[in-house]
Amino acid sequence: KNQVEQSPQSLIILEGKNCTLQCNYTVSPFSNLRWYKQDTGRGPVSLTIMTFSENTKSNGRYTATLDADTKQSSLHITASQLSDSASYICVVSDRGSTLGRLYFGRGTQLTVWP
Amino acid sequence: EADIYQTPRYLVIGTGKKITLECSQTMGHDKMYWYQQDPGMELHLIHYSYGVNSTEKGDLSSESTVSRIRTEHFPLTLESARPSHTSQYLCASSVGGPSADTQYFGPGTRLTVL
């Protein structure tokens, strides 16, 4: 069964600290992996997208890694800010059909305290 | 910031009422989607459209219906709302299919059925 598991479920850190969020997936075949940020009461916004051949991708203070062999990805946030408080969702796409389909994780709820 | 809009943002109605959730995008995207999201849970695809006059049901069974008469407009209708329909509804659009292209999400409609 294709699944996307994220950990931790929730995380609280102090402003200025770094943190790493994890995503494990069993989706096969694999096309790409995206990380989305979803602020409370808003729709998700794409942060990064990685294909099979990419190991690392950065977007400002966000750095995503991908290990396609172990089917693991991480999202590292550097020097956290209060505005980083949000849910971070890992989304994996397969290529099993012509247009593919998406598998969503439940997200990690990050809270940054001053 | 994505040019995709949803109205209303919040809706509280009584059981048995007919409602329509509006979604429109100004990016000219062919592909549009409706997702349902409960707190702390993953997004579930309930409807999608790959172009005008094309609509399909998603992975999660839903009593709602959709229409796609214009490229920019993808409304979702519930003929008779029930408390079980209480949820957040997110609309999204993309240029290509979900595997190939990033989806841009609207801000969502929070529906409460009493």
C-alpha cells in the first residue's frame, strides 16, 4: 500500500533554532517528492520539489534532502522565525498512470516560540 | 502568491441545505482539483478536472458534485448538506498533471453543517 508517513507529528522550537522534519514513503513507482507549507486557515504552498536524481534542494532557509534508496526525505529549517509556524506536508507522486497521482502525509505541525 | 480564489472562506449552515463552494483561478490552468481536509489529517482528493467539460471523481467518495463549464471556474455543490460534510475544502490548480506540475492551492472554505 502506498503511504507517506511524517514525523514528528508536532514540534515546538525556540526562535532562531534549527529543526529537521522527516518523511518516509512507500510509494512506488516514484516520480517526485514535494514539501508544502500550510499556514493555519490557508491552502498549502509549495516549498521544494525533488525528482529521483536529486539529493538536495534549497529554498532560502529551507533545505530538503531525498534518499530514494531508503525512501526517506527530510526538510531542514535553519534559523527559525515565528512565521515558520505552520504545518509542513510531504507529498509524493507516482508515475503509475499517465497523469500520476499524489500521496499526502498528515503533516508536521511546527510551532516557533519567541 | 497564487491567483486562485475560494468563496466563501467560512460557511455555517443547517442540515439539508444546498450549498455551492466557489473556486476560480486566473492563471489559465487546465487542471483543477477539490480536496477535503480534516484537522491533523492528510488531504483527500474528491474531484478533479483536466479541462472544460471534463470532471472525474477522486479517491475519497464524496456526495458532492462539480462542474467545469469555464476554464477558470470549478464550483463544488452539495445538494443536501449533512453534519458529516463538516470539513475544510481546498481547491487547487496546475498547468500539467499532478505528477508533473506543482499544484497551487486556494485559501480553502471551512464548512460547518449543524
